[in-house]
Amino acid sequence: MKLCLVMIGRFEERKDGYYADKKNINAIERYLKYFDSINVVARVTEDSNGLYPRQKVDLKEGKISFNLFEEKNGISRIRNRTTFKRVLVDSIKNNDLVLCWAEPKTNLIVETAKKLNKQCIVYVGGCNKDILLSGKSIIRKIAAFYVYFSNRKGILNADYVHYVTNRELQKRYPTKGLSVGASYVNVDLEIDELTISKRYERYDNFKDTVTLGIIGYLNEVKGIDTAINALSKLEDRFRLKILGGGNQKTYVELATRLGVHSRVDFEGTLEPGKQVLEWLDGIDIYLQPSRTEGLPRATIEAMSRGCPVISSDAMGLKELVIEDWRHKPGDSLKLALLISKLSEEPIQLQSLAKKSFDIAKCYDRELLDQRIDEFFDKILLNE
């Protein structure tokens, strides 16, 4: 069985092969479990927008191939759409199934697949409307609603849909096709008794200084500004540690303007895995004030270390964080009130720590893989 995989990510073509960010390479390779070969349709670029250096794609002895197109801005977008459709049609014709991400071109991809009598799978990892609305650009905000209705139509008519949530994205983007809810989140969930006991002891002897933590790229989507604004409403005993790449300038200026620069630590990036988990062990309360989320890996990682979590109520976060400890995206006052309230209740902190451990266990990789495997088995049997 051959797959046409339409990706959002950008790939670089060099003389010695193709290069991409690790997360995009992982996304391709996970589908080799189900398909004999994969033809990737994606944008070509010379610039990396990832946190880590690009890596060379292992073509797995010819099982992975590429059909790249150049995406342009401005008036050239019209011509670009024609180029994309030509590349798309060429790949779909030569493969058995189509799989794409939920993105602005989703409906076009689904309709094209149907015209060519090929079935289409849509992977829904988040809400594009929320992402566009989180910015300040009026054009992006207007585009958000066009993208939303286009996505909704494509997902509704897709043959198969893979959601990363169990219910929230399903509510916003229903489908008439066969679907599954299961995340590809992959965290170390070896939760031992020592980790649990250390977390409980932390709140038995709660100190005067309260360390708040966020993991996320420094942009509007992750709500870093909301957290800094909330910090400015709290006493000096509260500190905020931010782990993530991106341009710090805007947030340093915000913290300085609000008089909390000395209480905000921008800690850059760490290698995924052990280093991040050890960093989380030093956090008292984990924050996820995102303006949009699918099902955030960072929140589940924090929960796997027993961190009590306060978050926004953006999409998949509703499935992870109980309602009493959620706020509306951008509501820094409510976030500050929740932080203050929770920090005064050691018993509640311990209760939420236990809740975090219990929720994290639901994202055991083996259980999620079994659910996804069963989904793809049904797809392949139907073919």
C-alpha cells in the first residue's frame, strides 16, 4: 500500500539528499509502520524555523520520496495554488491513499482525492482558527473564519479522521467518516514511588518562594505574555521560569515594563527527555496559558512529574486540567487569582499532584499505539 502524505512542514533539498526538522522526520517514519512507501508532498525551503539543526532524511532504501513545491507570497499565491494542485494530483494518482494535516488547504486536498477516487485521512492536531485569532493582524483574524469553515468542510467529508483529543476537537470539527482519538505524544511515563513521594514532600514543607513554570516556544500562541502579566499581580515570592526557544526581546521588555524582570527567568532550551523532566522537578506549579492547543506534550510531561497544573481552557487542555483550575485565554487576572489561591493550599497542591500523576498514566505510549494501530488496520482492511 502506497501513501501520499501531504505535510505542513518545510523541507530542504541539498545535493546529498533531503533535510528536515526532527519532528517532521518522525512524522513521516511513523507511517512506514502501515505503508510500503510514502511520497511526501510539501513546501521546499532553505531556512530552518525549528529549534534544532535540520537532519538528513533517511529514505529507507527508497521507501520515502519527495514531491516538493515552492510556496510564494503576495500575488504569486494564485499561481502557487495551481502549482500545488498539479503536484498534489501527480502524487495522488500514483498512490493508494492520501493523508494530510488539518490546515488551510485541507478541503482542497480532500476534494481532489475524491475526484481521483482515492480515500483521504485527515490528522487533526489543533485548531487553525484559534492560531490565527491569537495574533494581532486583522488580516489573519479575518482569514481565521475562512480557514475554519474550509477545514470543517474537509474534515466532515474525509473518509477517515485522526484526532489528537478524545472529544474537544471532535466537537469543533465533526466528521462523517471513521475516526479515532489518540495523541502521538511521547513522554517518559515511568512514574515511580520516589518521584511521587518527593512531589508530596515538596508540599508538606512548602517554602516561601513559589516557582512557576512554562514550557513553550516564545510566541503569542503559548500565552507567555499572559503569564508575565499574571506575575505582575502577584507578590514578590513568586518566580516564573520559562523553558523554550524563540525571541525573548518582546517578553523581556514586557517584564521590565511591568517591574517583574528580576522574577522572570528565560532558560532557553533543553534536550527532550531526562533534562526536561529534571527541570520540571524544580517547578511548584506548572502553567499552560495557551491561546490554542491540540493536546500539549509539555503539559502531560509536567503531569508525569506530579506538577499541579493551571491552564487556559483552550481545546485539549479541557481534557487534562479540571475546570476549577482553568481560565479563559488571555485572562491574566484570573490566572493570578488561581495561582495565589493554589499556593496557599498545600493539601490542594498534593491533591492536584496526585491528579496529575493519574492523568499522565492515561497517555501511556503502548495504549495509544494500540488504539492507532487498530484504526489503521481498519483503513487498510477496507482498501
